[in-house]
Amino acid sequence: MDPYSAEGELVNIHSAFHQGQFGAVVDFDTSSLSSSNALPARILKLRARLALGQYDAVIQEANAEPRVPDLQAAKALALYLQDAERNGQAAVAAAQKLAGEAGDNLSVQLLAGSVLANAGLTEEALALLARHQGSLDAVALIVQIHLQQNRLDLAVKETQQARKWAQDSLLVNIAESWVGLREGGEKYQQAFYVYEELAQAPASQAAQSLVGQAVSELHLGRLPEAEAALQQALSLEPANPDALANTVVLYTVLGKDAHDVKAELAKVAPKHPFLTDVAAKKDAFAAAQAKYTPKFEV
């Protein structure tokens, strides 16, 4: 059974995590939890620390208990996210070993699967995640991988299947919003409703949901509303990379100078996907341009 299901005592900390309230998750009081839920709650706290970039803290905690697969999976992901160029090979090897030895462990599926997916080993990641037993967290990660593969059909199928057994779960709603933003059309408005409800409710408001609302507004052509949502997100988290990246996009659409915002993004997240994608496109354009540069012989 999914330890994070709505029927259990972890529902509040689990919801806070997926609402993007990572600081609240780290500070969540778990002293009253039953012993069976102590480790899943601890893993949620470590996942929140990873989202906050607190990699050393995760590694240190895992090093104290080297025999716990859940913690070692968290360590592998921390090492990869901290410095993929330096730690990537070791992190992937650790993830593959954990997948072979403890592949039925949900934490291993999620965390080692994330390492494999980030390293481009998507088929290995999907094979590991396919072993889950009714975990919406695993479903959400599978959907993300399919979207990164540009397999919208598979992402749609995954969310449709999850809807049948998860009903009106928060995480299913969020996953459907990811898919809807890729599908377009009327799905933009549906995604907006999900993010707006999260972003504007005091109990669930976080920069992450505000960014989701802003992206929906951008697709709907509501640029002033998108700008307001992004400004609100940055007021909560001034260094939020996704808020900064989408602000660059918005400013470009509006014809505003985005140089300072882009420089701030490069400072806080130099390897953000937006920056690496722009750099790759520039290189591709330069290579194509070079083929058509006129050459003159003297």
C-alpha cells in the first residue's frame, strides 16, 4: 500500500510536498507518527531537502545509516544533483545497484529512478518505476519521463489509468495539468483551474503552484495575469529558478529587457534546462549559419 495515500497519517506532509511547500515539509513535526510511517516521512523530508538544494545535509544523513536502502537512494540522487559531471557515474552505479538489490522498495523506485531518468537512462528508470504497487508518486515520475520523451500519448494513458483508482487525488490533478499544458486547447484552462486553486489558497500557496498558474496564463494569452503570478512567486522565493526562467520568457514575449532576470537565473541555477536549451539552440543556429557563410577567393 502507498504510505503516502490519502487514508494515512502522512497525507498532510505528502500534500505539502507536492504543493511545493518544501520548507514546511522539512519543519513538519513527525514525532506523533506511528513507527511504520517514520521512515516514509523521513524520506519525504529528504526529498524536500533535495528540492531546496540541501544536498550535503541529505548525504550526511544517509552516511550515518549505510544499510538503509531508502537513505542510500536519497544519497545517490543528492550526489547526482549536486554535481552530475563529477558524481554522475558513481551516482548512476549506486542507483543501478539499489535497483537490482531493492527494486521493490518505493523509495528506491522514486529516488534511484530519478537518478536514472536524469542520466538519460529512461528505459531503466521506467522499468524500475513499473514495479510500484499503487504509488501516485511513481505515476507522477513516469508521466514526467514520458513528457520528456515527447510521448504525450503514453503520459495521457498513465494519467487516465491513475484517475480510475486514485479518483480526485491532488497528485493526479497536478499530473493531469502537466499533460494538459502539453496537449493545449481547452486543457490550458483546466490546468489553470488546478494551479489557481493551489496558488491562491493560503494553506497551499507556494512559488511552485504560482509558477504553474503563470505558465497556464501564458498559454491562455493572459500576459498581465501571468506577470502578476510570477511576481508573487518571486516575492515568496526570489531565487526560484523556474519563476526566473518563466519571467525571461514572459519579458521576451512582452518585448521587455530580460537581461537582468536571465543573469540572475544563470547565477542561481547555471544548468537550468531553460539556459542549456537556449545555449544548444544558439550552437545549432551558429552551425547552420556557418554552412551558408559566403566564401570569397582572392
